Amino acid sequence: MRDAIPRSDPASIIAACAIGRDRAFRSVEELRSIHVPALIVPGADARHPTRLGQEMARSLPHDQLAPVAIPESLRTAEDLSRAMAPVIEDLLDT
């Protein structure tokens, strides 16, 4: 984050700082009330450990754990779409 601040505008910096206290959920237990199909994409770094994605997938009644993690090599939206399109298509087909 420190590396990104010099090239960011003030609104982006404020939004990034708010992430630490503005979370959609604080524990996996809070997710048990979600009853719609959900695609869980496991992380691949210390802040987004793969095991957390696996735990989330076990907790949701209608989940699908993506068979891939988001690779660190992604640099663009196109990279992300190529990596995730097949997984999203599988979810939509079910």
C-alpha cells in the first residue's frame, strides 16, 4: 500500500485506508446466512490465504470453490478475465 500512495489520488487513499475497518464480514461464521450460489476464489498470499477460502466454501450452503487461486502474475482486467472466465462459466452452468 505504501508503494501505491504516491501514485494515487486522495479519494483512493482514503478508500484503501478504510478497508481495514469497513469489511463486509468479520468472521466466516457471519457468512452462514448466505443462501444463494456463491463462487469462492481462494487467495494466494498471506493477506488472503487459500485456507480461508476453503473454510468459507465449507461454511456456505450453496458454494462452489474455484479450482484456481488468483495468481500474482495478473496485471490487467483482461488477465483476470482470462483466468476466471472458465470458472465463472462453470458456476453459471450449475
